[in-house]
Amino acid sequence: MERSTGYIISFAAAVCLICSVLVTSTAVSLKDRQVENKRLDRQKKILVLAGLMEKGEGIDAAEIDKRFGDNIEAHVIDLETGEYNPSADTGNFDQRKAAKEPATSTSAPANKSGIQRVPNQALIYHVLENGEPVTLILPVEGKGLWSTMYGYLALAPDTTTVKGVTFYEHGETPGLGGEIENPSWVAKWPGRQAYDASFTPALEVIKGPAGPPDTDPHRIDGLAGATLTSRGVSYLLDFWLGENGFSPYLEKFRAERSAS
């Protein structure tokens, strides 16, 4: 039977409406699971960075939470002063949301990392041994070639020796900028120095190979074919290790350790 144009259009519209309702309903019903999976993925990245989990190790959510809770202490800090905020709810603090709200953030100064706003407070982590921090884990972010790269930088208690880096979210090109997740590249970071002797940010991802940490402490191998992503990593480190990022907190941490 031949159908009219109006019938065909109406039928197609009805199918589209039904499909959109199904997709929306599925997305809404899975939202809590997606949020939980993202939380667990970030925790796994932090555990690997802290040396508390092997990359690719198959452990369930309960074990992830146990290792995290037993060994890692979260703190919300004031970025301007470096002070801890003991009343903050670290379990529900959303730093990315805070950066978007005018009431909980400030406009970022001109920077090469494409950061528009800086949260007033940030969520950092201490990896503990016998109650003392042996690793400081700081959230970092900045623009790459195609996306904002989100990750963590791990520092030793001297606040300058790098213990590792990880990126948990980005949209860089697989095989090029996406190599920021490559274990062989990540393995080149430990032992580098985040600051020079005057505590000025000094880490840089260069074009081409860098030397070993003991002779070339501030430079990391560039990513082949991904110059803009490499620069993006350098720029985000320069920002977050600087005065508008974690420098006030790290200075305070050093002073407190010296006093004790």
C-alpha cells in the first residue's frame, strides 16, 4: 500500500521520539553507575600512582575502597593560602564543579594551559606510611591538542622529586597524544625534579629524548608526533606547580616538615 508523505514523516518522527525516550531513560538509569565507575577509575589511578596497586590488577570495588581508605588521606586545601580546610567534606568535594561556579572560584590569570577559572579550594591526597605522608598527589589539568587533560602528579615529601604521573581523562589522538597513558612514557617521570633550586617550576616535556633523571632532572621525553600535547603537559605543570596552583600549599608543607 502506498503511504502519503505526511504518514511517512509522522511515522519517522514517532520512531525517533520512542528511540530518544529509550536512550534518555537508559542514560538516566545508568547515571549513578557511571558516576561510581568514574570514581573507582580515579581511585585505581591514584592507587597505581601510589604503588598500592599494579596496573591492570583485577580487584573489586570493595578492595579498591579498602586499599584507598587504609593508605590514603584526602585533604581539601585553600589554594591561595595553602591551608587545610578540616571542615570540608572530602568525599563529596567536586573540584571541577567548584572551578565552574563564580562563588567557589576565581578567574585564572593569562596562561598557556587554557585554564579559565581556578577553584578556591582543591582536593589533594597524602599516601601514608606509619601515619606520615610519603607521597603527595596533586590534581592537574590543562588543554592538549583536542581536549582538556585531567590527571595527577605525585611528589615525594621534599615537594620536588617526582614519584609519578597519571592521566585519567582526555581526548587526545590514540597513538599520538594519547601516549600520555603509555606505561613506557609514564615510567620516565620518577626521579625528575619538579622545581629548580629556588623552587621555580622547572618540569618540561621536550621535543625528542631527554637524559636520565640524575643528569637531566627537569626534562621528560617528548611524545613522537604529538608536539602540541607535549607542550600542553608542560604548560599545565607550570601552572599547577606555580603560585596560582599548589606552590603556596607545598611551601607550607615544607615549612611544617622543617619545623617538626
